[in-house]
Amino acid sequence: MKRVYVNEKWCLACHLCEYYCAFANSNEKDMVKALKDIVINPRIRVEQKDNISFAVSCRHCEEPLCVKGCITGALSIKDGVISVDQNKCVGCFTCILCCPYGAISPGDESVIQKCELCTNNIHGSPQCVKGCPNNAIVFEER
Amino acid sequence: MGINLLYPEYEVARNMDRCINCRVCERQCANEVHSYDKEKKIMCSDDSKCVNCHRCVALCPTRALKIVKTDHTFKENANWRGSIINEIYKQAESGAVLLSSMGNPNAYPVYFDKILLNASQVTNPSIDPLREPMETKVFLGSKPNSIQRDKDGKLVNNLSCGIELSVPIMFSAMSYGSISYNAHESLARAAREAGILYNTGEGGLHKDFYQYGSNTIVQVASGRFGVYKDYLEAGAAIEIKMGQGAKPGIGGHLPGTKIVGDISKTRMVPEGSDAISPAPHHDIYSIEDLRQLVYSLKESTNYTKPVIVKIAAVHNVAAIASGIARSGADIISIDGFRGGTGAAPTRIRDNVGIPIELALASVDQRLREEGIRDNVSVVVGGSIRNSSDIVKAIALGADCVYIGTAALIALGCHLCRSCHTGKCNWGIATQEPELVKRLNPDMGYKRLVNLVSAWKHEIKEMMGGMGINSIESLRGNRLMLRGVGLNEKELQILGIKHAGE
């Protein structure tokens, strides 16, 4: 299955992935309209310390702890992509505690949010990958 | 410091309606032009630090940025132009020689732009390269004067060692040190993929790049940095650098601050000490001396590598080339006055040397007249900007061209001409690890390969139009060229007719 992988060697800590993520999940067509005057809450985050940086988003684990921990079955895995059913989520945040990567976070308009590889928005393919200027984030089979 | 007399040359124009405060401009500018004002919640810029490299413009996700040339002006004066006044202010402040990067930017004539190509009509059919074979392969090196046959009448291979290229393009000498590791890796990988050669420049060959040896020209220059047996044996050819188009008569100077880590090892220069390439080779004061170096390099590589002698295009270039053709060199490389550099004194770069078109035409003519044209191949560089420049250069008599600036532009260079500051925002002319990593060779090499293959297609199209199906038939074919707006003397030197003749 194709997954989003990061290569810290090429990450420039420019944080553009975060903005392309926030834009993609706004489902707006104009980035300015989507992101002007707001503080973004993206599903991918650049971790950095000193000269090392890399972007972290959901790994879509083969044995996902978040899905195992979910008390209502809101998190499920289908064709390798872990997605959230917002109608079932009760906001217990067990998944946020379970995820070893810190890739699940409280959402702005939903209870929780996580990377669903842009399958849940108008784009259909990961926009962080498309927007990365240095191929530090790739979407590939490994 | 008293009054600052310099007004910033560029202004950062930020469309506040489009700026989303993502701060990518701030994070990506090594010159620290951009900053975020937390109280006002807006991005600000300090125009005086901007070098107009477009890194922020290219990465701004909402296209909120552009750089404009300031319309602030001096009182108009055709003699004392603003740039000249500013240079005096700079020198009065610093007391130093002015430094510049990349090629001569001044408005001297570009002869390539005053030469037009021929095409076939009616009486001689043009060739469609998509349907018919078209040869762009070239062989560089000295060619035998006669055909030899053995006693059975079979041909004897009396070719000397040479270079085979899939297209008459090579990446010109840019040292590891003047450009980054990633830029070098991009060039090396692209050369292998495209079936051409790149050139180490006078910086030695990093141990990681020995694997690209068969696509490498190793350079021996006046400082002899990084030269030893394995280095000479690693490449496909050896180039002796006598001069550089951007700074004829001038040596090089890589400051000690840049001689760190791998660069120190590769150049074989102690860390922190300046790497100074003298202006002349201290063992070469005549063609006979040059011959000695040519043959010592050949001897040390067992006569398996062709030797290139690179010179800058200067006033008596034809006579110099004639001497080189008799020195035992296999290839002469001529660098025109528009050739690039990582750093050169501004006055030298802008005022010394001659245009490559004129130098090439006069060298080719001189070598033909003396019957020694086949002794050597001629490679020209010094601002080959596109495939039509290549076709024109070959029709003027070149065997192949060197591209340096064009290759860097393919890697992202925006010709901001600030290489000498060492803070290249595109990761090319810098050694700062945080900037070097901005050039991912996986992306860079593909862009170079794309450029070369695009030019190859265009060369074929232009040759096909002329009814020529091989580079060999185009070389020195000056009947395919016509000048526009050139005077009698220029046409005579170029050896071409005026359009309409």
C-alpha cells in the first residue's frame, strides 16, 4: 500500500506541508480564503530540534493502536487507510493517548482529526506531498 | 558609520490581501529579509538585504510576493549612471576591490543573437527527425591525418584516445567548494544519465564521485588542488585550466572559512587555510612548458586520457590556440567573456576578454589555415544559453559546447549574482549544510537530464530543417549562418555572409 513517508535528510523545516494540509482539509478552492487570518490546525506537523526536522502524520500502521483502543468503533481501517467516522466518535480521546506518533489531534470542526491521505477531501491524494518543495515527503509503495 | 548612501536596489512587494502569515519566506531567506511582527500580526521585510534570488517568491504558497526593482532614481545622467555612482559609494565605504558573481551582465553585443540559421526549401529536402535517423553523437580528441590499412587491406584503428558524447554538450568546470556537494552530485548523475561529461573544476574529486569517473573531466589548474594519481586516473579526460572567461589573467581564491571538512580533504588543503590558485601556472611560461605538462599528464595516465587545455577568449586567442594545437593537447576549450564565476573582481569580469563567437570563428579559421584543425577538437563555453546557440556555435566550427550557467539555472539558480556571499538560497553556491540540503540531487539531476534531452530534440529539429542529419555535417558549415545588423569586419571575422546575400 502507498503511504506517506518522510525523509528528514531533505526536510527544510519550511512548514509548507502544514499549510497545504490545512488548505486541503478546508475544502476551499482558494488558499487565501481558507487560511487568511486563522491559526492553522493541520494533520501533519513538522517536528524540529536544532538542525534536524521532519514532518509527522499518521503512519497508517498495519496494527493500529488507535483502532484497537477506539471504544465506539469510530476508527476503522479500510484498504490500509485509517479513517474516522465522526458520527460514531464520542470524544473520549483514547486514540490521541494511544497513538505513539502523536498523529491524532482534536479537530476544529470535528471531535478528532487525523490524516486520511486526503481521501476524505476534494483532492483525493496527499497535498502535503504535492506541496513539498524538496521531495522530503513522498507517497509511495515500500 | 556615518550616512548610508546606498538605497536598496530591490523592493519586496507583499500583497497583504494574499499573505497568510505562513512565514515560509522568513524561514527560507538566508539573508534575513523577512520577519514576523507578532504584535501587528503581519510579515515585514528589510529591502536592503534582498538580493532578488526569488526563493521566497517561488515558495510563497499564495503568490503574495514579488520583487520589484526600485524606481528610486538618481538625477538622470547617461554617463554617471546609478550603478556607477553606487559602486563608488561602496568602495568609498569599504576601500575594497568590488566582487561580482556569474557572467558579465553588461550590454555588449551578443553575436549569437545576430546570427540566423538556414532552412531547406523546395530544392533540398528538410528532414523530419521524428521519422528519420538523426545523429547527435560526437567524438572529441585529435583525429588521425590519414587512413591506414594493414597488408590485407583492412582498416587499422589509428584513433587516439578520445571522448564520446551522446550530444555535443558538457557541463563546464565548477569546483566542489564553489558549488555544493548536492550540486556536484546532480551534475555527475545527470552526466551519466545523459551520456555526457561534467567537470570537477579545480576542487579535486570527492571520494563519493569516483563512481562517475567515466563521465568526469578532472581539472588540473594553477593551484593543483586535489591532484594525485588516482584523481588523474579517475576521469575520462584531464583538463589543464590556463584561464577562465569570467576572469582572464586572474587566479582564484577560496577563503579559508570555506575550507572545512570534506572540502579540505578533497582539495588536499589544511582546514581553515585559504586555497589560492595563482594567476599563472608557475611552471608554464611558454607553449613548450605547456607541452611538458600535457605530456607529464599523459605519461602519468599511460596515454589513455585525452588532455584538454582551457583558455579564456582574449585578444590574440587564435595564435594561442595554434600553439596549444601543437602542444600535444587533444582538445582546446575556449571560455568567452560572458562565462560565469563564483567570484571575480567586478572590473575584470566586466572589462576583460572577448566574445566567444568571434574567438571561436577566428580560432577555427586559423587552425584550418594552418592545416592543424584535426589535431584538436574545439569546445566553447561562456554563455551558451540555449540549443540554437549550440547549433550556431557548431556551425561556426566548434565540436562541442560547455554549459555552466545554464546548468545551474536548471538546478534553480535565479542569477541573483550573489554567489560570493556564500549564502545561496537555492543550495547551489554555498557550503552551509542548512542551505546545501535545499538542493535535492534526486530532483536536480532529473532537471539537468530534462534540459539536455530537450536541447537534443531542438538541435535535431534545427538540423533537420537545414537538411542535415548529423552533427558532423554541421560542424564548420558556416554557409548555414547569416548575420543581421553586423558590419563588414564582424562578418569577415565570423566568416559568414549577411542575411540576403
